[in-house]
Amino acid sequence: MKTVKLCPKCKQAKLKPAMNVSGWLAPNLLECTNCNYIGAFYIEVDADEVDNLDETT
């Protein structure tokens, strides 16, 4: 089963690592290319459920 990481702010699957050394000396920070959110939290859902999220919000 494939999962997708969503931004907690804009609910889009546009997260990328915020730093090149994330997880080594720094915490795993993610950056959203859509809303510029930077943080360690994200929403993880099944790939099949991503379409359903758009209908409920």
C-alpha cells in the first residue's frame, strides 16, 4: 500500500526535504512548495484516499 505525505497547512502533496542534512545533524524538516510551510509534522494518508480528501473539504 502506497502512502502520501500531505502538508498540514494546505493539504497538498507538495512536500520536500527542507535541508540537505535533514535527519543527520538536524531534525527531519519538510518544506511545502505550495504554501512555504516548514516543519516536522505532516499528514500521511493512503494514495487512494487523496481524491476523497478534496471532496470532503
